[in-house]
Amino acid sequence: MRICNSVNGRERAKLAVSDTYNVVRASVELVLAAPGRMPDEALLRAVIGRAMTEIATAIDEFGNELEKLDSSTAPAS
């Protein structure tokens, strides 16, 4: 959870931990249309790639932070 909070402070995508299943979720919240309206296809095409990139970046940052934690707690050889 501490790693998720760290990543969430730097990235637009947000990470959340599910204690029940030991799973980390990544998401991006987008407002694409007014309530009850369908979003414009051109707008969707323009933002979906960027949203996926933001999710991938957050996942990479999570992995980097996890590796730092693992290496700092590993026993000395």
C-alpha cells in the first residue's frame, strides 16, 4: 500500500490494493461526456492511448519501487 501511495502521488493513473485477493489495480478516471450522453468517438480515440500509457507508466513505477524495497530488505551475502 505504501508503494501505491508513492506512485499515486507522482502519476495520473491511480493504483489500489485489494487486501482480499492481494491484487494491485491500476486505473485512470476520465470524464468523456455529460451524464446520459455518448462520448464522441474522436475524443475517445484521442484519449484512450494516453490513458493506457499512463496506466503502463504507473505499473512500471510500482515495479521499480517494489524492486527497491526488495533489494533494501534482502539479506546481505
